[in-house]
Amino acid sequence: MSNGSAGFRMMQKVSSTPLFAKIAPHFIPAMDRAVHRLTGGKVLLSAQMLPGVVLTARGAKSGQPRRTPLACMPEEESGSWILIGSNFGRPGHPAWTGNLLKHPDARMSWKGEDIAVRAELLTGPERAAAWEAVLAFWPPYATYQARVEREIRLFRLTRRG
């Protein structure tokens, strides 16, 4: 689906609805995990709409590895990725953001490649600039932010080693 297509625009509209925010968190991650596992890390169904990674970070409390399929915004020029803690515009930060705050060294699967990364929570002017880029990349994030009182967390992932 290309950025200018009618299907792409319709998907942006659908993903902005409260119903999508209520239903999507229950089926999209599970579906992505299953397809990702079955294809040896080469396919994420949600990546047909937005680029995606599977993040493996240690749990903030348990210390156990937690695998989470996530949409991302690649930053081609710097070779980094922005992860958006939107939680589909629902209250509360998603658990994976707390995991990265406590354990910023993580791994991610990107287009079948396993990459060691370090996560940095963006703040201040750096976050503001990234947020503008995120909104240009996927405008429904503005709807998600408008629904919640918390500031949506943005993380920049960069390669380690």
C-alpha cells in the first residue's frame, strides 16, 4: 500500500478511531508474533501498513526477555529507528516503554536481521523534532496524543557495538 493510495488513507482513518484503539492491541501483536516466528523473522503483517520491528527487551520487574512487535519510523540518514509509545491512544504507557527505561540495551529484529540496540528516551527539543517527523510519517499519532493526558514516549534506537 503506497502513502498516497486511497487504501492507505482509509487505513490511517480507521487506525484513528476509538474502536481500533480498543480492539487492535488484542490481536495485532499476537498476529505479528506468530507470523514473525513462522517466517523466521522476515515478515510482520502490520509492516504492510507501517515499518515494524520486533523488540526484545528485558522486563523492568522480571528481567525476563519480552518480545513486542512494534511500528517504527526508520531514520535512514542516521541508521536509527524511532519507537512510538502510543499504546493506540489508550491511557497508560505501554509496558515495553518501562522496560526500555530500566533496561535500555535491547535487541530488535528488523527485516530478518537481529540487531543489538540501545534505546534513548527523547526529551525536550530532540523529542519535539522527532514528534514532528513522526506526525508527518503517520498523522494518526496526533489523534492518539489528543486522547490521552500523558505525553507519548518516543525512543531512538541506535546500533550497539
